[in-house]
Amino acid sequence: MAKPRSRDSGRFRIYVSDRSGLEFGFKPITSRPNAYTREAGKPVQDLNLKVSPDEFDSPPPSKQPLGGEGDISNASVAPNSNFDTPSNAFVIPANSTKVIISVNSSTAIAWNQEPWNYVSGTLVNQTMKVNPQIVAGAQGQQITLFGVGSSITIQNGSGLTLYTNAFTIDSGSIINFFYSATDNTWHETSRSFLDSDLGAL
């Protein structure tokens, strides 16, 4: 009996993506109807790379740089920017039910047993000179202090463990703590800053 003629249909050819390094190729017909075609598994050209059809960017990625640290954006001003509000002043939303805790440098920050608190220096910027600087909590308790007015400078020590020697809670600044009853200290977990336009919390 004659040997069957060899047919290289390419149905089972395997390719390797130049981008991801993953294998891809043709899939055999297993049942009908099937949308399989001979072109289904072939690599496509994406810039200078041969990639799987699934990896092809369509439309191609923009050639405009996204920018990085220190770059100045060429974009237009956000339409919701409010130039009547100083850029360093956070505005509390009108529908907020939170009470602002007014802080004096010689009195510990009383956080009202709530996990999220708006705080502000009493009329002027304050530097805490009291021990403890924040009223004690219970084991594992967490609080967030959110500056909304005059700044409050808290310092490492006197009931606080900070990542730095001191931190100034300016308007828009956020700092998070958890309380350890073992050493009677609030330990900082994170800090951040929100711009005035991002104030709807």
C-alpha cells in the first residue's frame, strides 16, 4: 500500500509571541459550525514585533508620552476646577454631617470615637505640645484625621509613632493610625494628600 502524501496544512503550527513569549497557533476544527480559518492563528505585525492576534493593539497605542515625575502636563484645565477656592484649602462638601474638631496645641486631639474625623487648628496653625497628642483609643482601633483648615503639626513621640519626626496636617492632608494598648500609642499606617477639587467624600 502506498504511503499517504504528506500535507503541511499549517493547522497545528505553533508560534511564539515576540512580546509576551507565549505560544499560540492554529486550533483544529472540533465541531461545526466553527469560525476557524487558516488565518486564525497566524502572527500579526505590531510595530516591529510579531505577536498573537489577541495581543495586537487596535487601534495602535498613542505615541504621545503619558508624562512622568517632574513633567508638566499639556492638558487643559479640568472643567470642574474652582478658582474661587485657594488651591491649598480643602472645602467640606455642603451635605457633610461631620463636625470639625477644632484643635488647640495644648489639648489632646479628641476624635469623638469615630473612625473618620475632620480636624483643624484653632484659628491659626498649631504645633502639638501635649502628651498624648491624640486621645487614647482601644486595642486595634483605627482612626483617620483629615485636615480641613489651619494646619496641625504632630510630632513623633508623646503617644504617636510616625514615619518621620513630624507631620503637618494641612488642609487636604490625611493621616491614618491604629492604636496599640500594649504601649498606649497611636501608630501611623499611612498618609496622603487630596486636592481641593477632590473633596466630595
